[in-house]
Amino acid sequence: MRTSQLLLATLKEVPADAEVISHQLMLRAGLIRKLEAGGLYTWLPLGLRVLRKIENIIREEMNQAGAQELLMPVVQPADLWEDSGRWAQYGPELLRFKDRHQREFCLGPTHEEVITDLARRELRSYKQLPMNFYQIQTKFRDEIRPRFGVMRAREFLMKDAYSFHINWESLEQTYQVMFQTYNQIFSRLGLKFRPVLADSGNIGGSSSHEFHVLAESGEDAIAYSDQSDYAANIEMAEALAVPDQRPEASGVEKATVETPQQHSIEDVSQFLNIAAQQCLKTLIVKGEEDSLVALVLRGDHNLNAIKAEKLSAISSPLTFASDEEIEQQIGCNVGSLGPVGLSIPTIVDRSAAQVVDFVCGANQNGQHLTGVNWGRDLPEPELADIRDVMAGDPSPDGQGTLDIARGIEVGHIFQLGDKYSAAMNANVLDEQGKSVTMIMGCYGIGVSRIAAAAIEQNHDDKGICWPAAIAPFQVAILPMNMHKSARLAEAVAQLYDELTAAGMDVLLDDRKERPGVMFADMELIGIPHRVVLGERGLDDGMVEYKSRTDKDNQHIARDEIVSFLSGQLKKSV
Amino acid sequence: MRTSQLLLATLKEVPADAEVISHQLMLRAGLIRKLEAGGLYTWLPLGLRVLRKIENIIREEMNQAGAQELLMPVVQPADLWEDSGRWAQYGPELLRFKDRHQREFCLGPTHEEVITDLARRELRSYKQLPMNFYQIQTKFRDEIRPRFGVMRAREFLMKDAYSFHINWESLEQTYQVMFQTYNQIFSRLGLKFRPVLADSGNIGGSSSHEFHVLAESGEDAIAYSDQSDYAANIEMAEALAVPDQRPEASGVEKATVETPQQHSIEDVSQFLNIAAQQCLKTLIVKGEEDSLVALVLRGDHNLNAIKAEKLSAISSPLTFASDEEIEQQIGCNVGSLGPVGLSIPTIVDRSAAQVVDFVCGANQNGQHLTGVNWGRDLPEPELADIRDVMAGDPSPDGQGTLDIARGIEVGHIFQLGDKYSAAMNANVLDEQGKSVTMIMGCYGIGVSRIAAAAIEQNHDDKGICWPAAIAPFQVAILPMNMHKSARLAEAVAQLYDELTAAGMDVLLDDRKERPGVMFADMELIGIPHRVVLGERGLDDGMVEYKSRTDKDNQHIARDEIVSFLSGQLKKSV
């Protein structure tokens, strides 16, 4: 394609309302444009080329894995959501409306209901199973604050797949195939990524993995082992006891110290000149029927709300007690809480239970206790894993220690089990002719989000550095002052034809622009390979080549550039 | 693909609520399924294959024509529709709703507003023009009575293109390119079609063509010349005067005859034993400010409402006077109306003005006049073209006579002019640096509707007869009792591999079904070429071949079947 035939809508300035680098670069490179209302985007021709390449890789791999593509409607009748029970459960992200006959509908944020309805009508026998259906379709979630461009848009493109099984063993097999397929997809997309164990959230079901593109700007924290494949969302990663055995106590006695105006762990540890991990912090949350429960953690550890709210003694969602409630029931302020002599149920993190001679609040304003020991100064505690893991923690699989990386979630696979099939009566006959509820899996990929995540991972100060597989074009031809030389124009056209004939995706910049503008634009939009041709090159038979991430130009003979580029493209796939 | 890996959801029974053959066959062949709510469909894997092939042909030809693909959102903010003025104008087919912040949105039935908004932001100079943008995107129209399956669904897939120009000459050029491109697209789809002159309706603008797939069941009537390219929607086709000159009158005198209980033209012509074309019928419609206007037509002609309401004397939309209004102002019932002595403005169709010695109502109940002549018994009339053309009428281009065919509208191209660009201030700078309003064209194709139209045109009593280019598969392999013969299974797998390697789109029916079921299913879903393999064929080295529309099988040598099929496929493209 020639730039003269393309809407090349590059911007010099960083748009004011774009916070993250991918959003800035997608606007500046002219890949997307926002509509006046937030969270709605038009994909410009250049951006759509990226989106389609992502789609095609996903489609090829899903087909390869035996999944069947279909297409379900964007608009879904409320009836189906009543069937599954989600019409009442789903929050305001589900955009609901009425048609001209006052029947209720929603814009599909996901398609479990529609596919389960299809399956209960069309699937009759175990002989038809397993089946795995997928679509690449527009979704809508009415986010309260859409942001970060297509990273968290309201309307977006998703690949969603749903598998149907006669039993859990069959689901497990397909789940493994999808796990491998997702690895294959993200590898082919050219992204650095990690599959991580995930909390399955409110979509229900049991086993679940997220696929994260690694990027410093990622919203999610991932804990991974430095010696094994273990990786999990920090929400999920199990924190083992650190150290794994409680050391001997030194024998000092418990003592009360005055700590006026010292509230936080930081305050207290500085004031007493001890390490934060030698202090224990006590948090008061709501238990069942508005009772209060104390949670005790090491001073340098963070509470993991998701782990805590799964405990039966604690109400979900996790709710902290108010200052007034604490004052009233414990008799002190938040900064002086401690587990000694506490009359409410107390749950102690495993690592906090290994600390000896510790410091904690005295449950008296302005006082702390020092030299406290479990089993001596207070009973041996009830243990649970209620903290976030930290870099340096032992990996829960017993191999190596954990490190923390940041990631952007681009895929998620779930074992749904019978959550939807039971609610919606999706049954088939088994080998004995008995009606059984189908078991389901579901497998999502955020198609439009991948474009943004790829940029978060691959950019520099000049712009985007696309992975070769999803670049809008593979090669840019930049002629220098072509409009002044008919001879150069002819040579450029010839090179364009040769590269195109060799199957390359080429953008020829035929604008009457200064070289500086052309270089800057092609770097901004991130075309992986660049060939520069000028009058001089016609004389000496050479062209200039640079990959997007190379520092310097190479001089390549014109006669060899086609095979040279073919070699470069093969390398990058 | 193997049928064991495909949701082959064929039905023996004709679904009760499907009225038209394409809807029946799309359900029976398992191409689509309706959701509980009307007008919403899931495209099953087999149907989606057809849809994607249609999409790809459209995409290739649009790209070839220099149009740029982009993707606009399904959900559109009301603001843009306020800008264009259509938020108030558009009827209840525009589905409107509010988001969680109570901002107003709609589901896009078309995208003029969004693209014009993009163009006014991104296009600055005549140098960037012309530009032609297209998308293949989900549309929604809240039809009051969705029907005929995907032919008139609420959610459907459309290719819509919008071009931007510095002036009308440039629009005319692109319009011609699109006209040719549409011809090319429908030819490649393998459909019998006609481009016809069309009324541009309320989308505005001037020149407009519809593309119709010809089918007896079509909703639209098309008038076309038997000797030239002339074709027009019957709403638009000009009716010339028939005969082209008024014959001599016979000299008989006007007379009043009693015609008790004779109201319709059929009644009167039978009662008086004369031809319907010798009678004139008079219709009373609303004029300006609730005045009445008489329209006079030949007894065998039909009023064309669209032509009539374009006349300045007549109110639009065309509204007939009530019986009471007629009784009150003319003094007789509808069955006795006539132009003689009428005190309201009267417009006479050209052909009605050529009739001599005619019969018409006497404006007295139960009486008609005979032997009436223009210019003698009443003034020479005010003429207009207000009737539908009929088969046998002269073609308005002066070449040949008209015939009438029925068609299904699948494409529509418009010269929009500045309707949207003026309302939304979409301006660019011209060569003199002056700001000018861009001129627009728009070009639609009903992608999902094409699948239905293709079936209306191509089916028989056994099922669908897909044109080769859009068939879900090109070749079906039907093994006879393969599950009893390992030798046959091996030969079949080998044939499948050979055909697939030759680039063919093959469906291998590996179900344990009786041959009769397999034949019926493959005919129902309309695969163009069928190869049958059995044990016997292994011995004599022959296979059976039949195209979907052949009557009889051919015996082809197994060694030659690949090249034979290649030849058949080339023929059909």
C-alpha cells in the first residue's frame, strides 16, 4: 500500500487525556480515534490491520485445536439471563435496555447464556461431545470509568470460546488443549507472556488460568518462581510460612512501652528502632452477622483481601470495621491494636505466627507491647494464609523463590463446570441413555486489548516497536525526494513490486514530505523493517536498511535486498 | 473438515414459523438459529462459513477499488445524531438507550454520523481527497416485525462505505468505480442480479442505484428493458404515455348510464362490457393544508404513491381522503367518482389522457358517464406520471419495451452530496485555501441478507444449490459404510488429504449414518460437488461424481478425480 492511499493520521503532540503509553501511541500513530463519549473507539485503517492480524492468528490456532467458529448476536434477550440467574446478579456493567415492544435486552458483555441456550437445543447425545465453539465478536461492558484507550474500553472485540462435555475428565482434556493453544497463540503474536494460576472470580467454576502480557505498566501483579513454571496472580499465589519453622525465643519478658502518637508500623518500628517484620499488625474486619474478627500479619506484609474473604468466619466482600466500632468494642484506636488479650476471634497469617519476641499494639491508646511470644503471652494462634506473597518468598511448589512481575491480562481460561448448564437445563443423554447435565469450560481472549498490551511491552521513545506478526506492515520503503526524480520513482515502484510479489506486506511512503517527517512517522507507527532509497543509491547500487530496533543503518546491495528482507522476516516469525 | 467435528444441525421438518424458502432452508440446513426474541440469530459454524466467504469477496473487491477498511463502534452517542438532525427524525427503528451515567446512545442502524465526525476531525485538505472508507460491521434496526430470517433481521451484518470528495465531479468518479465494483462483487458471488435506478428515499441525496438479486420471491418489482441496460425499481421507472398520441375520438356523445351497486373498475367494465383500459379511475388524496386533489388513471393502471407524493400539490406522505370527506365535498361515494365537472384540482396520468370515448364515474351515486372525451366534455387535463409501469410499456430510454422481474435488494449506492457534511460542518481547504463542505457518497451491501437471497435464487426441492464461490464447502466426500471397512476408511482419508492438498474446501461425512441420510444432508446443505466412495469402487478403481444440480452420477476413475474436480471448480468460478 502507498501512504497516499492510506489515512495516515499521525500526531506530533501527546493527546492530553491519554494516561498510559499504549493509549498515547495508538492515538499518535493514528491506529484509533475516540468518539466523543468515553470508551468507544473507531479503529482507523492502520489500527484495523493490526487487529485483523491478531484475529487471524487466534482463528488459525482455534481451528487447529478443533474449535468451531460461530457468531452470536451482540444484543441478547433478558429471558436468557433470567434463566441463568445473572439478570439480577450482574451489576451496572451490564447495559440493559428495552426494544420498541418494551421487551428487555442487554448488550452482551459475555455469551455464556446464548451459547448454553444453543447447546441445550442442539446437543442431544454424549456422541456429539466434546464440542468447543468460539466467536470473535463485539462485546460491551458499561465500565463506570472507561480508561487507558482500548485497554479498558466499553465496546471491545473479544474471542470467546465455550466447550461442552459429558464429564469433568473430558473438560480437563479440552482445558489442557486450550492451555496449549493459548501458549501457541501468544507465542505466535510475538509477545512475552506468562500463564498464571488465577482466581476464577464471580464467573464461577473451579480451575482457571490467566494469560498475562508482561509489561511494567501492567495492572496485575504476578508471582512466579525463579526455578519452575509456577506462576500465579498475586491474588491467588499461596504464601507459605516464612521462616518455615518458628525460631527459638530469646527469653526476654513481655513489656509495655509508651508509644505516644505512633500509629503505623513505620512509626512504631522507627520509634522503637526495630525492623518492620519484628512488628505484627492487627486489622479488624467484619465477620458473620456484623461481629468483628481480627486479622494479624507481619508488619512488612500486605493483607490479601481475596484470600481473607474466602474464610468462612469473614464476611464477603471484605469490610473493615470503622474507627467507632473498634473504639467501642476494643477500647483503643486503630494504631494501638494487638492480638494479646483480644476478646474477638483472631486469625493469624502463617508468617506472623513464626515471629518471636514481637512488638504489637497493647489495645490501649499510646501503648505497645514488646517481647511478645505466641504460646507464652497469648495462645497459639488459628492460622491461615491471608497475605500477598512478596519477592523472595519461597515458591509454593517447593521449587525456588518467588519473584514479582507486572502483567496485562489478555486471556483467561476457566473450568466452569455445571454453573450455567445446570441453571439452564443443558442436558444430554449419556451412554446409558440417562439425562446428564453437561460440564462446560470457557476461554476468552481480549483481542483489541492485545494491540494495546503489545505496545506497552514493545515501544521506545520514538514510538511503537511492533512484533513482526502483528505489525500493520512488515516493511516500509522510504524514498528520498522521489518527486524530484522520475528515475528514483521508477526504481522505487520496481522495488515495491518485487517485495509485494515476494509476499511481503509493504508500505511505500510516497508523500511529498521531508525525510525527517517520513522517518519519524514510520518509527512512530512501528514498522519492523525500513528500506531507504535515494538518488545516490541508484548510482552505487545500494540501499539503506534498518530494523525498527537497530541503532544503525546497514548498506545492502539493491540486488540482494529482497532475499535479505525475506531472511529478516523469517527470523522474526 | 469432518462432519464428526462439525455441528451439523440439519432438520427434517420445515420449521413452523419460517415463511420464505430461504428462511426454511437456512434453519433446516443448520446455518442459523433464532434466539427466543425475534430478529436475532446465531450463525452456526456451517452458516458462518458462507458469511465469511461473502465478506471476503466484498473485502477483496473494495480493497481493489482503493477503499480503506476501518471499524466503527456498534454503540453510537446521541450527540452525533443531534448534530446531523437525525436523532429527532429517525423513527423507532433507531434503538435508543441510556448508559449508567444517563447519557443517551443508540445502536447504529447506519454510520453516516460516526464517519462524518471522523472525517471532519481527520481530513483537512483537498490533497487528502477523495477518500473512501468502509467497514463490515454489525448493524441493528428495531424492525416492528422482523421476518424472513436473516432477510429482515434486527441485528445483521452490513458492509457500509462512505466516500469524501472536494466536489461533485470527484463523487461521480468514485460512484462509477463503486458501481463497477458492485457489479464485480455480485458477479463473483455467482448471483443473477441487476443494478437498478432507485429512489434515494429519506437517506437524502440525488443519484442512487440498487442492486437486486433476481428471485421470484423478491419483495421488490424491477422494470427492465428487453433491448437495453435500462432497469429501475418500479417505484422509480418512468411511465411514458401509452399510446404515445391520442387517437381520434369516434364522435359518440357523452351519456349518463345507471350503474347501481357497480363500484370497482372491474364491476363497471363487466357491467358495461368494455375493457378496463377504456375506463378511468379517480382517486381523491390530500393536498396542501387538508385540501383535496383528484388523481385520474387508466382503469388497468396502478397509482405509484412515490411518484404522486413528489408532486408539489400533494401532501407527503400520500394520504387518501376518507369516505366522509369525499361524500361531503364531492357528494357521492368512492365508486362513482369521475373527472367531469369536478371542482377540486385534478392531476391526470399521461396514459389516462390518451384515452378517448372513456367511461368514468358521474360524481352521482349509481351513475357513470360513457363516451367522454378530453377537451370536449371537460378541459384538457394537467398531466403527470403517477402510475406504475407495466410489462409491455415502452422503455423510458426509448429502447425496447419493459418487462417486470422480482428482486431482493442486496446493495444500494447513493450520491449523498452535502446532506451530512453540511449539517456536521465537515469542511476541508480547497486549492485556493478556502474552506469548502465535502461532498459524500455512501455504498451499502447487506452481507447477511446475501446468504438468504442466494438461497431464494438457488434451491430445489432437496435443498440449497449454493453458487460455488459461497458454498460452505466445495466438495463433499460420502463414504458408503466406511465403519465396516478399514480398507475403505484408509482410501477415503487418502482422497480427503489429496483434495485438501489441492486447495479444495472439503467436507468428509464420517458419520455412522445410512447412505440415504448422508445424501439427503449433503443435498440439503447444498455442497456443489459430491464424490461417493464404496467398497466396490476400491475394486474397480472408480468413484461416483455428481454436481449438486446434475441429475445423474458420473463414474470417474479414482486416479483422475482430483484433476477432474479441479476442472469442475475452475468452471464454476
